[in-house]
Amino acid sequence: MAGDPVDVSMGCFNCIWQGDANEWALRMMFHCKAPVEAYNVTGPERVIIREAALALGQRLSKPVHFKGEEGERALLSNSAKCVSMFGYPRVGVQQMMQMTADWILQGGSSLGKPTHFEATDGKY
């Protein structure tokens, strides 16, 4: 929630803009086969939580407070297969953060759902 400390215990994450994820999912339908083959649909970068929070806080002119310490484990996905098939996501992390900040600054609403970045057991 707004103003709450950001938990950095996961350390880092990777992400993808929902529009890119939707596009990849639809394009994947042309590559369906048996047996099933897994593809990780996410951005290829490893984003450091502390750095992302500070960058977003700067864009919003808000102070950022942290809790926890960066751990040695993170649940990261390898999107190399998707990127090799479909190319780099059209919306990168920096653009995504700017779009998010613009949305917030224009009074855009939030669903208020937690990110669960701190989860290390795969249960979100």
C-alpha cells in the first residue's frame, strides 16, 4: 500500500508488460504441440527491487522506505525461449515504470493487490 516499506528480501525479480505477455500467449497458440513444452513468459532482465523502488519513488517524488535484507535466493524465470521466438518485449522495464508513474500521477486507480515479491516458495 502507499507509503508502506518495500520488502527487499527477494532481492530481484523479472517482469513483463501485460500487453506483451498477452501477445506472446496468443502467438504461442501457433506453436502448440505434444508433448507439452514449457515457456517462461516474462521479461529477460533481472530487476533489483531496491533500485526499482528508488527509481519509481523518484519519478513520483516520494520517499521510499525498505524492510528486510536482500536474500541469496530469488524466483527468476528464464525467458530465453520466448525471446528467441518472439523477440524482446516491446515495452521495457524503464518504459513500464514510467507508464506506471504517469498513471499514478494522473490519478489512476489501483487494484491494491500485493505483489508478493518476498515469496520464496512459489506461492503467490
